[in-house]
Amino acid sequence: MMHTDLVNVIVAIHGALLGGAFLAYLRYGDRTEVFKRSLEGTDELLRRMRQQLVTDLGERLEEVFRDNETVPSPILRADGGTFIEQCMNPVGGERYKECVWDFIEARNEALVDYRSAFMARGSWCFWAKGLSWCILALIVWEAIVAGSSGLLDRICSIPIPDWMLAWAGAPTAMMVAACLVAAAFCLRRHDTLQKVRLRYDAP
């Protein structure tokens, strides 16, 4: 392939990638809008699940603490005096541990769902931020490659070595792959959130 033809191909390919990356950044670059659209209802779902778990645990422990509030009767000593037996703190006692264990066994699925949703939300935010940075890096790199190839080789008549033009595609391929990986993880985490949301938002 002639050098001029190679330059034309490089400019066309990287110019097209630059346009595609710019359109992708318009869609995914604004994190505020992306987060609002993708995580809509997630915070409310987590709050509702947390409130349900706290309410259930409180109801199970209410009897333990209520019994502990009973005012003990005075006890007569051998010398004719009296003393009042001090109530023990129920926290850490057998009944307390049994109530907590019963709660965990009864609400195990809800606890797992809450943890899954909470972890998926954090992971989605991480990969969404990574995706926006990868797209921005791709825009900068494609602008450098397409601009330098067109400006230096075509306009300024400063020839760029063919090997440099050919190897310019390696960073592009890595950045595109990084964008695809980040997008795949975002979709995976969003699927997890949607699964939990459908389960707990169902009428």
C-alpha cells in the first residue's frame, strides 16, 4: 500500500472513531444524568429494604428488652434488711443471641438481596465512571492520531513513518476494549439491581 493511501485510511478510520467516541461521550459523559437515569429508584429501594429489616429485628428484640424492664421486688436479707437485685443487660445474653439468630435465618434471603443491591450499586458507579474516562481518553487519542496524520502528512508534507501509522491502532484497540469491558460490567450490575427491584417493587 502506498504511503498516501495508508494515510488516507488512517485518517478515515480514526476520524470515524473520533466521531463515534464523541457521540458516546455525549450520551455517557454526563455522569449526573447517567446516574440519575440508571439508578432511579435504587436509593429508595435500599432505604425501604433497610427499614423492613430494622423493623423486623426490632420486633423480635422488643420482648427481650421489655422483660428486662420489669422492676424487681425487694429481697429480704437474713439481717432483716432488703436489697434489690440488679437487672442484667440483655445484650449478649442467650435470649438476645437466639432472637438475632432467628432473625438471620428468617430474613436470610432479604439480607442477601440487600447486600447484592448495595454492592451492585457501588460497582455500577465505579464502572460507569471508568467508562466515561475511557471514552474521554479515546476522544483525545483519536483526535491526536487523526489530526496529526492529516495536518502533518497531508498539509505540512511532513511524512510520518508507516510503522508509526500502523501502530497507532494498538492504543485505540486497547481503549475500545476497555470501554466494552466497562460497559459490560455496567450492564451486569444494572441487571442485578433490576432483578432485586422487580422482586421488591412487585405489587
